[in-house]
Amino acid sequence: MNLFKEIQEAAKQLEAVVQKTPLMENVNLSEEFNASILLKREDLQVVRSYKIRGAYNKISSLTEAERMQGIVCASAGNHAQGVAYSCNLLQIKGVIYMPKTTPNQKIKQVQLFGKKYVEIILTGDTFDDAFSSAVAACKKDNSVFIHPFDDLKVIAGQGTVALEILESTKKPIDYVFIPIGGGGLAAGLSTVFKQLSPTTKIIGVEPEGAPSMQTSIANNKNTALENINKFVDGAAVKQVGDLTFSICKENLDDIVLVPEGKVCTTILRLYNEEAMVVEPAGALTIAALDFYKDTIEGKNVVCIVSGSNNDIERTEEIKERSLFYEGLKHYFMIQFPQRPGALKEFVNTILGEEDDITYFQFAKKNSREVGSVIVGLELKNKEDIHAIKSNMTTHGFEYRYLNEKEDLYAQLIG
């Protein structure tokens, strides 16, 4: 297998199909980290992610007989859009399996790009559920399965991102940060850098709640995770590919795990400061810079912004997760006295002037004297939480802190 040669061939195949996305220096990030931070803007692709590269490279390589059989894929969204767009261009029938939890925006985009050439089937709660259904249907109907990451042609297509990066700058690249889901982009991109820029440090980035590649490399075997946090849907898989694992374990210099709340903070910052709309997976590499801030000072750094397929309906959830991570949003279950003036007493004796009650809901009354109340507080300064807890204890307000009880929080509020 000569993957580098496959990537070079893929670049020719994709020349008239994909956009050569810009490599843009970001002034704000560069000043913050005292480094040259370059963003590879794959969020500006026609399908708003790099996935078109691998999907089209694979599908266009099929024989006429294979095309007649139709194709099947599984995806949490971005691969589906790449496959749908390719089906429409090549006029091939495709069936696309997606988790029921896929944001509506991504589902609508898949249909928009595929038009009459694709059928969408929603099944299961995770990518892995959709994957199982797609594989079973593929065997039943003798269709061609288009894997989202564990396929040589797909990896080669994704690897063309690296060729464009190296063509776009004469600066030596010291670090490149790559988001990892199944590992297709990381496998392809790292192969190019090892060949053409071997001194570049290659840093993979995974969501903290889905460390599939890091776990597999630590175990020295491809390892399936039992449970994952699905929030960063474009990079949350229970198991990476066998082929991508074998490549990444040799090529990656490090893997950074980024908390989901940190990803949310980065999404909001990019929107507010840069007018960039990125999806959670698209924010991963920029969110990871904080964990490397001392190492990258004075260096040339590339971050892959992998996609911008974000559903506006998720905005409130993103803000909430960000505030949680920043220590500015807190929920309590408080035993509230059932008497006039109790709320006024709580506000005047427990909260500071800039603390805000954003949620207040009776859960149940334990007796005539007290009732359980769920209270949500938003703070201006994260350190204020210590005074609030102390004040509640001093003034006899019994409470349970829900931020540290995820299951109870989800049941009562989430």
C-alpha cells in the first residue's frame, strides 16, 4: 500500500470537484498564543466540511458495475453530505443511514445535496448504531459500502488537505493540530506531513468524552469504548478504523483530549470574535491550543477547522455547556422555607450583587415547612460560588449541588 501515492492521485481526481480552501492566519489567536496560528478553513467547502474529499474520491473510483448496484453509507452528518453531493454529481443512487440524534440542519443538508439520488434512513442513537444498520442493509442488497474513514480511497481523499496546506505557505510548519473521529483525516494528513514535512509535530485532538484513538494507542490495539459522550457528534465514535489506527499510531506525536465544555466556549468565541460558525468537531483543534500554549510560543501552527455544519437549535445547549465549563453556571436543589419573604431573604443574604437567578422551579414539597426548589445561578465571577455555598450553610439553607451530579441534573433540568 502506497498511501502517499494514492493521495497524490486523489488530488488530481478532486481538482474540479472540491474547493482549495484558504489557509488563513488568525490575528487574535496569533496574538494570544504569541505564535503564527494558521487556520485551514475546510468549513468553507461546498458541503461545509472536508468529508467531500474522501467520499468523492472513493465513489468516483467505483466500476460501472459497482455503481449500478448502488451505494450505502453511515454517518453522523458530514460524511453523509459528502456522499450525497457525490451521488448527485455522479448520478448514483445512495442510501444514507444516520443516527436519530443527528441535528436537523445536517439531515436537511444531506437531502439538499443528494436531491433525488439519496434516501435517508434514521436509526439508533449513535454513529455506531447507524453503522451496524448500514452494513446489514449493504449485505442484504449487495450494495457498495462507503466507509466514512476506514478505507484507503477515503483516507487518500482526506489527505489532500495536507497537500494544499503545504502548497499554501512557504513557512516551515512546526505543529499541525488535527481533529480525530474515526481517524481518516488524521491518517491521510499525517502521511503527507511525514513524507513532505517530517519535522512537523502532528497533534491529534479528540473530545474528552470519546477518546477512541488515544485509548487504542495506549492499549496498542484497536479498542472499542463502551460509552461515549455524543455531543461532539462529528468526532464521537466508539471505535476508530483498523487501517486508520495502524497509521495514526505510527504518525501521531501526541493526542490532546478537549473537554466538551471547552469546545463550546471556543464555538461561541469564534462566532463572537471572528464571525465564524463552526460545529463542535470544527472547534476541536482551536480549543486544544490552550493545552499547548507554552510549547507553541513563537512557532508556526496549523489548526484544521474541519466543518461548519452547526444547528442553530443547539445554541442554548452550547451556551449552557460553556458556562458550566467556565464555572459561571451552577444548579442547586435547595430546601426552601415555605413562608412569605423566603425568596427575598435568599436573594439578599445568599447572592452577590452581580449574581443572577436564571432558573427557579419547585420540585416537590417535603412538608408544610419546606419544599425542594431547583435554582439555577449565573455568575459574573466563577470565584463567587464559594461565597454562595458558604452563605447558604451559614443561613441554614440545606442544598445539593447538582453540577457534580450529572444524572440528577439531567433528570431534573436537562
